[in-house]
Amino acid sequence: MTETVSLTDLQLAIVRVLWERGECTVIEVQEALVPERKLAQTTVATILTRLEKRGIVRHQARGRIFVYRALVTEPQVRRSMVSELTDLLFDGSPAALISHLLAEKEIGKGDLDEVKRLLTEAERASKGGRDAAH
């Protein structure tokens, strides 16, 4: 996947059902979303059709029933949407995004410890890659 995959909140909720279950009918997607959203089957079917036109999902006919599955993975969508957000709001600077999260106190103590650990791992991996190249 090289193109940007940007999904609305509702599209993402539908695709998440497909990620969790592998494949589903329109009715199964609708039922899975009932706790958070009450949607008509026609609404779910319309969204799945639009997602299919964009190459995000695909259907297979089983008799008269369409069974849908996601063609994109959660990490692909996450990477694409975070990249788009970073470009749009932070001039493409991941450091500006992180700075914003820290300044707005959107990262709690446990998360901050995890970020520190990830930064340490990334620095080690980066040094290891440079050392191997020399």
C-alpha cells in the first residue's frame, strides 16, 4: 500500500470489526457495532461498498450473501493516518507532534516511561545499524 489510507471514525469502526473477525457479512458488522452505534444495514452496506471502491476491503459472494474482508492492515492504516496528521498539523515533523503531546500533558507517567524505553531501543538500533555499516 503506497497511497494514503485515511478513514473516518465510522469507517475505522467498520474496518476494525473486519480486522478482529477476519471476514464478515453486512449483518455481522452491523451487529458487532450495536453496543456503540445503532446503524441500519443499508448504511453499513453503503460504507462497505465505498471502502471496496477505494481498495480497502473486498467482498466474496457466498450464494446471495457478500462476505467482506479488509485488504489493509491496522499498522498500515495507523502509519498512514499518523503520517497524514503529522504532515497536516505539524509540518511533517514527528518531533513537533511529540512536543505537542508532552506540552498538552496527553502522555501520562506510565506512557512517558514507555516512550523513554522505546527511544532508548531506537537509539541502540540506530547505533547498531551505523556500526554495522562501517
